[in-house]
Amino acid sequence: MSSKQTNRTARRGMALASLMLMGFVAGCKVGPNYRTPSASLAPSYKETAQQTPPPEIAGGGWKYAQPGDDKLRGKWWEIYADPQLNALEERVTVSNESLKAALAQYTRALAAVRQYRASYFPSLGVSPSYTRTKLSSNRPLRFSTSGGATYNDLVASGQASWEPDLWGEIRRTVQQSRDNAQVSAAELANADLSIRSELCMDYLELRGLDTQKQILDEITVEYERYLSLTQARFHGGVATESDVAQAQTQLDQVRTQSIDLGVARAQYENAIATLTGQPAASFSLPANPLTLTLPTVPVGVPSEMLERRADVAAAERRAAAANEQIGIAVAAYYPRINLTGSGGFQSFRPGILFQGPSSIWTLGGSATEILFDAGRRHAITDEARAAYDVQVANYRQTVLQSFQDVEDQLAALSILNQEAAAQQRTVADAERSVAISTHRYKGGVTTSLEVITAQAIELTNRRTAADITVRQFAASVQLVKALGGGWDSTQLPRP
């Protein structure tokens, strides 16, 4: 190829590149620019504004978050200081199948970002070919050659095609895919929090059942002693056979209740096995009554909820993605420009294929504009705007729901704290009543009915106290979940 031909080809290539660059730089994005939707916020939570924080005793549960406080971190379950719970939670990431599915969905969303981002660039291709042709000697119109002819046709060429993003359709599509990837990331974080909080609650409920079992076992021993006392009094002619039957009945009832707890405990144990990705048949947890100290959870201000809840972040990112869809719909009103070019070499003999006279090239462009579509584009745009309004409403509702979740658990912890203190006094009164009634019964001052009634009241109140403790821990876990479990929006990826 001569230097003159080379320069001419280079100038043409530069002209095409300049045209493409100008088209890209001059391109604009049609459609509305996104702004985070507004949401109703209160300056503080109602429970923190109207009530004082619970005292630092067993049964507390929350405190005001000061600038120097340690906030919830990634491994929030460690605030319960239970090694067994920590070990179970560590299995969730590697074993839970629901979490694996959410992770795969996020990976898929990241791949979609790369797919749409590729539209920024031209598509390039090559098409080398070789054919050997023999022409008929009897063909009509034999102008160029006489008789038959056999020749080679060698082509080494490449093609380029590019649609400049003049109206921002590609840019909005890429941004929409980024928003959707962030939605998937937030959903992954929310799924992780839901699974871990469910595991934590199931574990604490199971330990609460172990506490109930411990209470029933202790009561069983007391009732066995009382039955022995009643039988001795019956043999001594002081008590009646009816007194013995009542004591035996009460003992049998407690034993039955103790056995019945096994059903719920087995179900919680199986649920924990499933959450940690283990077969229920090969999983078991030893009995361990709930003796943990209820931790305090730092509570911030409502405005932080917009950053700390993964479901709120996901709802906001859905609104952003819906906004980009409006721009994509509006871009359909404008013409589509496509630039194409090809170049290479063609020859009948390999030796001269890559010489200047063998060069071939084409440059071209096309524009397409829809003149009439019976209102289809208008309908698509209206649909996109309505879809955006839906996502904005969903975002605001999610924000309101997040505030309700926190308020519910703050109220639960405050009320349960007071209830637990009152119930402990009730248990102490019931135990004293049993002691007095038993002493009176031994002295022959009262009947066995008074003792059995006092014992039944004691058992009910001890089980109620244990149930309140479990409810306090459940509310604590729910509060952690309502506050986002230590997650914040800075953890969203920037694909």
C-alpha cells in the first residue's frame, strides 16, 4: 500500500471516529432526573420521647444511642454472649440455601450491568472468506472472458457497527441495571438479617422451653414430696383418700405438661437445623435453660432508618430504577442513529491480498424514526410513569412500616420490663403462699385443697415469668431486626 493511500485511509478512519465521538459527547439524556422521594420523618421515637429508658437490670432492652456508643455491628447476635448461638449463626452464610439463592440473584444482577454496559461500545467482527469459482463456457453475455473461467476470491475484511447514545437510552438502561443490582444487594442483606434473626429467635425460644422444662422438673420434685406427705397423713388417719387422689392428679398433670413441651422443642430444633443447612435427623441441641442477660440495644433517631434498613434501601433503589425506565420510554420518541463501516482486502491471489490495490472499505449511517404507532409509545411512557409512582408509594410505605416496627419493639420492651418486675414479685408471693399453706397443712390447720390451690398458682406464675423473659428476648431480637441489624446503605455496591 502506498503512503498516499495509507494517509487517505487514516483520514477516513479519523473522520469516522470523530463523528462517533461527537455523537456521544453531544448526546443528552431525555426524561426526568431522579431525586430521592421525600418521606415523613419524626424527630424522635415516641417511646424514647415519652418514657425513660429502662433501668440497667435484667429485663432492660434498649437505651438512647449517644455519639460515643457502640452501634450494632455486622455480627449483632454476639450481644447475647452465647457461644452456642454464635456457632449456629456462623453456619448460616455457608449452609443456608435461601441465602445462597439470594446471593445467586445478586450475581445475576451484576452480570446484567456488564451486559448493558457493553452497549456503550461498537460491535466489531471479522469475516475472512475464500471461494474458488468456475464459470460456464456456455453462459450468456461472455463479455469479460471467453470460454469457461476458473478463479479464486480471497477476502479478509472486518465490520464495525455502533449506535451512538444520543438520547441517553443506553445510559439510563445501564443505570437502571445498576439500581436493580443494588436492589438485589439490599434484598440479600435483608434475607441474611431475616434468616439470622429467625435463627436467633428460634434458639432463644428453645432455651425458653428448656427453662419451662426445668421449672416443671423442680415442681415435679415438690409435688412428689407433697404426695408422699399426703400419703403418710392418709396412712396416719389424718388425710382422706380424696386428698391423696388430688395430690396424685396434680403430680400427673405436671408430668404430662413436661412431656408435652417436647413437641414444641423438637419443632424448634428442626427449624434451627434447616436454617443452618443441616439435616434435622442428624442435629440436636442439649438442654440449656435461658439464663442469659438481656442486652441493651442502642437506638438512634428516626432519620437514621433511611440508611440502616436494607428493605428501605431496596425500595428506594426500585424507585430509582423505575425513574430510569421513564427516560428509556421517552427516548423512543427520538430517531435511532446507526453508524456502520467495513474494510479489508480482496484479491484473487494470496500473494497480493494485502497490497494497496486490494483494499476495500465502506462507510455508512442510517436513521430510523417512527412516524405513527397508534399511541403505543405514549402508552408505554404513561405506564412507566405510573410504575414509578407505585415504587415511590411503596418506598414511603416501607419507611412508615420501619418506624412502626421500631416503635412496636420499643413499646414491647418497655412494657415487658415493667411486667417482668411485677411478675417476679408475684412469683415471690406465690412461693411464700405455698410455704405457709404447706406449713398449715402439716400442722393440721387447713385442708390439702388450700395447698394444692397455692401450688397451682405458684406453677402458673413461675411459667408466666419464664414466658415473659422469652418474650423480652424475642422483642430484643425484633428490635435489632427493626433497626437493620447493623447494616447501612454505605454497604451497597457501586457496580
